[in-house]
Amino acid sequence: MEEIVKTTTMHLAWGIEVVAAFIIGLALMKALLHYFQGRLTQEEIRLKFGGSLALALEFLLGADILETAVAPTWNDIGQLAAIAVLRTALNYFLERELKRVEKREPASWVEGLMD
């Protein structure tokens, strides 16, 4: 029974990593498409792509937690802690940048309506 739980957990973690990679790949294709078609400004593309990266980081952190939960050693726990800190820091600064850009964009959008 324990082996079934371990195997299922590892497959679930792998599946989550695949979903994260798919999110990033799809976001990259959309960003490139928007860039070459000139539909959006570079800042709008960055905003959309950044949101996808933040989502993918959350998925990857969840996958790391699942992988470590199976049969953790102290080394595994230390690696998870380091990965969690790095990914959380990346996500924090990415979210902060996205919020900064979002706060600025509605004002310019409203100004565009007033012209």
C-alpha cells in the first residue's frame, strides 16, 4: 500500500510539472504571436507572460512539495526549503511587478477613453 501511495504521488508530481511546462510553453507561443502581430504593446505582453510564469511557479512548487513528501531525507527537506524560498521570492517580485504595471495601465486606458 505504501508503495502505491509513493508511486501515485510521484506520478502526480510529474503530471503537475508537465502542466507547468505546458503553461510556460503556451504563454511563450502567445507572447511571440502577439509580439510579431503587433497586437499588444511590449508591456502588455510582459504582463500576460508574467502572469503565466507566476502560475507555473506555483504549480512547480506544489510538485516539489509532493516529491519531498514521499520519503524525505534531511537533504531532501533542505533542498525543498531552498527551492521554496527561491521560487517564492521569484513569485513575490514577479507579482509585485505585475501589480505595479496593472495599477498604471488602467489610468492610461481611462485617459485613452477621454481623448
